Amino acid sequence: PSPQKDFKKRFSYYLQLYRAAIGIRDLPERVDRAFLGDQHVVQEWLLKRISASKVPSSGGKRGVVVPAGGVDQLANAFINVYVLRNHLKCTLPVTITYWGALDREAIDPDTVDFFNSHITDVTFLDLSQAAYPGHQRWLFPPIPDSSYVGFKVKVFALYAAPYKEVLIIDSDSMPVMDPTPLFDLSSFRRHGNVFWPDRWCTPIKLFEKLGMDDGQGTRLQAESGQFLFDRERHF
């Protein structure tokens, strides 16, 4: 087929998928009518949405993000970042992320002052106040609340992180050297991400049901307590 016909065919196919995924009742009235009639209006709307998509980052090029929240994880985070800054002499900016909509996760001003009095260049980001794409509307209201506790917010932290290249570190994942050189690893520059193997591997039934290798023999299961990610490249 001609490029124009091929585009229309592909567009029609993706339009059906998009309609099924979003649900026609959730769309604006103008787009709702377009699904039933003029696809050119939908095409214009979709392309406008796609072209407006940008990496949500208002900070610098590189930084460390520590997903934390609650008393215990904040205590871990303080020690972790204190060692990072004052003992390992790491100068990367650090952001502590948390889900402030939950009382037990919220961070009070006194805690922020305590951090700032001992550690330089550390900021706090309430992920419950960050802007997320419309297709993540299931986040509001959050269900269940337990999904937004401490380290469990790292996916949202990765999305809203104020850096283009980010090192995610759990509050209890202690570096033993300045991690800054990791950003210049040839593997990171080539792939835009670096993951480390987990300390242990346990059988995963889902992989067995799918007839896939679960990485037991090669220890390929990844640890999510620390990973390096280029958000701009993989947005």
C-alpha cells in the first residue's frame, strides 16, 4: 500500500486499541463525537497530545533519588545520604521522595530542617502532589493506600524525578563508594540503564507457566533497591 494508505490503516488499528484502553466515556465530548464520525479530529487530538509529551524534569542532568517515607525509612535515608555526602564526598544532588497524602508517610518541617542542617543539597518531593499522565487516572484516589508506602513509591519517583539521569537508591541500600562514576559507565551510555542482580533468587511461578527462563541458572533477576536510569532516553 501507499504510505498514506498504510498510515491510515495503522492509525485505524491504534485508534481501536486506544478507544478500548481509555473507554469512550472518559474522553472529551468533541473527541467522543469524533470516535463516532470524523477520525481526522481524533488524529489531530492524539498528535497534539503526543507532541506535548515531555520528560517531567525541572532539575539538573544527574541526581540521586531515595524513595522513603515514615519514621523508620527516613532514619535510614538520613544515615544513607549523610554517609554519601559527608564520608564518600559525593556531590550529586539528592532528592527524598515520599507519598505525602498519607499521614504516616508525610514529612514535617522539623524533619526537613534536621536534614538540611546536616546534609547539603538535599530536597524533598511529595509524589502525591506531582502531575501524572491522564492514563494513570487510576492513581486518584490511591488504591490501596499500602501501595504508596516507603520504597513502594519508586516507580512514581522515577517518573517525577527532577533529573534527566537518575540513580534510584533504597533508603537501606548503602553505597560504599561515590556512585558518580556510574553515570559514565560505557554500558549506561550505550543502553541508558544499569541494573544489578538480586542477592538471592527464588522460583517465579509465572515464568514457569509462560514457559520462560526465570533466570535461576544465570542469576538474572534484578534488584530494585538500586538502579541507574536515563529518563529522557526511555521516557
